[in-house]
Amino acid sequence: MVAFGKKLKECQIEEWRGYYLSYKEMKKKVNRYARQLEVGDQTHHSVLKDFAKMLDLQIEKIVLFLLEHQGILAKRLSILADEHAALSEQSNGLDVSELREAYRNVGRDLLRLLFFVEINAIGVRKILKKFDKRFGYQFTKYYVKTRANHPYSQLKQVFRHVGIAAVVGSISRNIADLQDHQGSYVSIYDQPALPLKDPIVDSIQLAVDKLTSSTSFLNFLAKHAFIVTEDLPTSSEDNIDERYHFMSLLLNLASTFLYMVNTYIVVPTADDYSLSLGAPASVCGAVIGSMAVAQVFSSVFLSAWSNKSYLRPLVFSSLVLLMGNTLYALAYDLDSISALLIGRLLCGLGSARAVNRRYISDCVPSKLRMQASAGFVSASALGMACGPALACLFQTDFKLYNLTFNGSTLPGWFMALSWVFYLLWLWILFREPVIRIEEIQESPEAGQGVSISDAVEKGTTEPLLLNSSTPMQHAEDEDDELDDDGATVETQKPITSIVAAYKLLTPTVKVQLLIYFMLKYSMEILLAESSLITSHYFLWSTNNVAVFLACLGLTVLPVNIFVGSYINNMFEERQVLLVSEIIVCIGILASFHAVIPYSAPQYVGAALVTFVFAEVIEGVNLSLLSRVMSSRLSRGTYNGGLLSTEAGTIARVLADGTITLAGYFAESALLNITLLPSLLICITSIVATCCTYNTLY
């Protein structure tokens, strides 16, 4: 992996090179500060003051250049406006196509300017992150807070592109005005928000969207899905466009949707199915959880298989799910609880979520990756809601060719038929992308020193400052070979084993994985035992349980929209995380059956609080995890997405096992016994969050 400084240099427009953020020089300055602090030549206050002044000057250089070129573009647009007016007055004057092309040329130059702004915005974020990571400060928060809302702020020009919007509007309006078919609209301002059929305008809009807060929700969902997105912008001709195939992406999203339906469609009826086969109702925990048990292993296996192919793992997944659901449905006529459990185990072996995530990361162009990630989260949420809802439709009982079709078996038959249709769709329409193997060249300097992030990732207790015996120039030269996280080229190779991946987990990352474990455990306890609890306390029917679970599932997208669009812009993610954990803890406490009679409003209210705020935690937790996790875990088989999936899957396995074991006690004690571990794990995660709070930025 090439160092960020080198990637930044490659992305720069040659004739504007002197006006970009001097990232390399600032990085050397950060190293020099470290040396000066170590020997006592500088104080912490003087370092902060000097660095802030240096960054202010760099931003001022960028902004003055930006304003100058905005003025040039504005002048060109003013001249074209006169020509446009002349064209309107005399039809035999100027050529419409020539004038339209002139506006497009201005648009192309505007695209270069937008690219310039984006590169510098990334550079500013990177150098602030490097400074904080090197010295353990919260300087970024201070710097942005003091500059962003100041009346003379120059930072707004970089991050909010103040002034560029007017240029964008002028170009878009005039190109639209010069189109042949304008319809009955007076101007573009009273037309519906339809895309203009001009590639330059479309490209400008895409570039602007990357610089505005309009993509914040999609970015939030991308992190929620733990799908890797590139930090540096790419040209309009994305170098992986030939790997992208819309129908293949749609098939991956359909796989995600169907798998989530498959997971939750049996939840309302699993206890009745277990009873009909002569097993205790609490065995429903094992029935539901057996799918997660198999998923622990299949996620690694299918993720590794996707190194060579995407189609084959998806075909294998669909075939195994077809067999698993068929066996699940046949268990009733076979009168075998073993067949029921084996069927669910096979369904778990067919979990292709790791493949679906990886396809989006590897094969979808960066300009579409956020939308694809949002689609992944939406498909998962929709499947979670549709599964229990579909169970409501299967409340019937009849026989056909000695096969029983009732509320317990129909979910299996329905899913088996769904996977048959999906297999046909997959085989006909999926296009296998070209699998590329990146060859990472070892740097000759690799291994000559231990980088800052290396020391952190390996959990060493050595000081973060460079050794005083190392010459200054050597430290600066060595840093030039580091990437944006401070890791050498050698240390950027993808992880090849789960053990190596675990060694890269810092205490902060481990806490975030614990939080992910906690929320999945709490949610699984809530969902998997819902039919048992509601039938015991409130005598709810299967339909009542299904509607309740479907309503919970339908809260996922609205909650993510609200958090991604509003809450995330008002509070720090670590603040949202800690408060949400505390509220989840309160929700779990409110779910306990104490002395007073247990009521449906108490159960539903507590369940809603627990589920909704667990969803809030999931989005924020994965967003933080994507930032604090080593960059080596961003690709390959053993990536961060796989680790988080494994943590969540293990949590589900243990939660379902807890329900089954608790069933050996009195049914009236089931609720409190299963909630107690959730409460203890939640309290532990809150304490761990407080201990690592200052590292979450």
C-alpha cells in the first residue's frame, strides 16, 4: 500500500501543485515536535500553538487560491452570460451548441477545482488525525470547533465550499436553459428535481455531493454495514468499473434480504414447532441459535472462497439453504427434533453475508459504494421485518402427498422455494467479476524501525516518542515511508490468519467488539424468547408475536435515518454511544419481572427501548470501529467486517444457548434468568467504554 503522502501527490493537478496542503512537510513537523518535547525544547502549549498557526497558514493558502479561481470562473461565466443574452435576442447570431460547449468547458474546470478542494479537505483531516494519534491530544475537536463557526472562518471554504455553490448553480442553469426541450416550465427552479441529461452537470453534482452533508446519512450507513470506502477521491473513470455489474450487485442485496428473512421467519413459531416434536418449548433457543452456530464457521470459509470467486460461494450458499429449509420443513413429518436442528445448521452454513459485504467493497465503484452500502443495510432491515410478518400468513393446516403444511412447516417450504428461484436468477444473470491479486512490493526500508501505530497495534508499553538516539533526518525519512496511520508498507499486507488479526486488536478495538457483542446478545435474547415470554405472560398468539417482531424490525431504518442525518451532526459519536448503552441498560432493567404483576405495556415498552437504542449503538459502534481499527484489517479474508460478524454471531449463539439452558428451570423464571447475563454484559461494556472514552475520536 502506497503511503498517503505519495497517493496525495499522485492525485494533485500538476500546475496547481504549490497550492495544495503541504502534507509531507507538516508530517515532518509533527515528528520534530515529538523530538523537541522529548528533550524539553518545546512545551505542550507551544507545540499546540505552533501547529495551529501552521495549519491556519496552510488553509489560508488553499482558500486564497480557491477564491482566485472562483473569480476566474465567475468572469468566464459573466462573459458567457452576455453571449447567452445576445443569443436570446437574435436567433441568427451565435451557435447554441458552441455556447453549450463553452459552459461545459467551464464545468470541466469547476470539476478540477472541486477535486482540488476534496484532496485538501482529506489532507487536513489526515494531518489532524496524525497529530492527535501521535501525541494523544483532542486537538482536532478544538481546532474544528473554534474555526468552523467563526465569522471569519476559512475552514468553511474547504469543508463547506462556500461560494462554489453559486458557480455550480450558474453552470447547471445555463446548460439546462440551452437544452432543446424545456417543456412548459418557466425555468429550472420550478421544475421537478429530475437529473439533467448532461454528463458534465451529472459529474459536477456527484463531486458536490461528496463535499456536502447530503451524503452524511449514506456515509453513516456505509459504516453501519462495515463496508470499506476509499478516502482519496478517484477520477470519473473508476479503475474498477469493469468489475461492476448492476444485476450482480442486486443479486448480492437479494441474498442479504432473503437470508435475514430466513433467519427471523421461524422466530414466532419455533417454540410451537419444538413442542409438536416432543421437546420443551425452550428448545426454540437452540433451533434459532443453531443457524448462528454454523454461521461462525461458514463466514470464514465463504469469505476465503471469495478470494477466488463470488459466484461459486453464492451458489453454494443457496444450495445449502435450499437443503436446510427443506429438511426443516420435513422434520414435522419425520417427527425428529434432530432433523429440525440439522436443517437450521445447514441454513447457517449458507450465510453469505461476508461475501455480500466483500462484493460491495471490492467490485462497486467508489462513487456508488455508499449507495450500495445503504442498500445492504436496508435489505437487512427489510428482511428482519418481513420474516416475522410472513409468518402471519402461514397460519393454515393441510396435507399434500403425505407432507404436512402448517404454521410450523410453511416457513421452511416457503424459504426453500424462494432459494430455488434465487438460484435460477443467480445462475442466469450473475456476472463473475475479474478477481485481482494485489502484489504488494516490500519497501527496502521496511523493518528498520517500529512505527507509532505498530507499537500501539502490538500492545507494547514503549513510549510513543521516537528513541532519542535516532537521528532527526532518519526519523523524517522513515516517516515518509509510512502510510496515513503510520504503518510501514510491510505492515500493510492483508492479514492471513485469525490469530494475526487478533494480535492487531488494540484495547479500544476490543472494547468496541465487546459493545457489538453486547448489543447482539441483548437483541437476540429479546427476539428469540419473545414467543415464549408473551405466550406465558400475556397468552399472545403466533400472529400477535409476528406483528410485534415485525414492528420492531421496521424501526431499524427510521432510527438509522434519524441518527445518521441529525444526531450524528449534533453530538460526538462516543457521546451517543455511551448514552445509548446506558439507556439499553435501563431498558433491560425495566424488562425484569419484579414483585408487581408483569404487564404487556411494560414488556413492549422495555423491549422497544432496548431494541431501538441497541440499533443506535450498532451504527455508531461500527462507525467508531472503522476508524480505530488497524488499516491492515480493511481487506483480505480476515477483515474487520468478518471480525465484527464473528463477534455478533458468537453473541447470538450464546444468547440462544442461554434461553435453552434457562428452560430447565421454571418457565416463570425464564425471563429473569435470561436477562441477568444481558444486564451484566451491558454494565461491563459501559465501564469499558468509560475507560477507553478518550481514545474514541
